[in-house]
Amino acid sequence: MTSTPDTDIVARPASRRYGGLALTGLASALGAAVATALAAAPAGALGVTFEIPDGGETIPVAGFAVVTAFFSVVGVVIAAALLRWSARPADRFLWTATALTALSLIPPFLAGAAPATVATLIALHLVAAAVMIPALTRALRSRSA
């Protein structure tokens, strides 16, 4: 009976696995924040009001970037947790992020905003998801292999 000595087994250091994921995630979060702000600005210039009827407040373009960055970082944390505790982190992240994106499309309908505002808010959610989900899924696939 032969055994493989422990010195023959090479594992990727945890700091490299999570550090690379964090770097990819933060860069993607920045990209998603910029993308949503760049998409919101022309919509506002075309007459879409980002006014919330209940409070009468208007969402500023910078607000889209800040909220997108925050929830993108939440996505990076979810990805890191799945990398740590899941046997198939990329698949689990893809399903989780897709489900959370679908859930995020509900509040714009409930806010009572104008139809153009609702459509733009949904589009902005999808822009952020289109940046974050593929980037983190690819990063998880390369780190869990």
C-alpha cells in the first residue's frame, strides 16, 4: 500500500483565493457603480424623474452609485462565504445572485413612481447585475478549481 506524502499536495493559499476574489469584486463594484451612474445621468437628462412619491425626495445620480457600490460589496461578501463553505461556489453564487436580482426588481413597482422611473430603476438594477454577476462567477470558477 502506498501513500502520498503531504508534501506532494499543493493547495492554493487562502489569502490568494480570497484576496483575488476581493480585488476582482471591488473592481467590479466600482465598475457597476460607475455604470449605473452613467446610465442614470442621461435618463435624468431625458426627463425621467427619480422622485419617490411617498417622501417627495429625488434620488441623485450619485445616490445610484453609492447604493450600487454598497450592494455590490454585499455580493462580494456572499461570494467569499460561498467560496469558503460551498463545494460549488460559482454555481451557488450564480443562482443566489440571480434570485436576489429578481427580488430587487420588485420594489420599484411598489414605490408608486412614474412608469418611466420604474422602467429606468429596473434597467439600472439589471445594469449593475450585468457587471457584477459574471465577474464574480468567473472569479469563483477560477478560484475553486
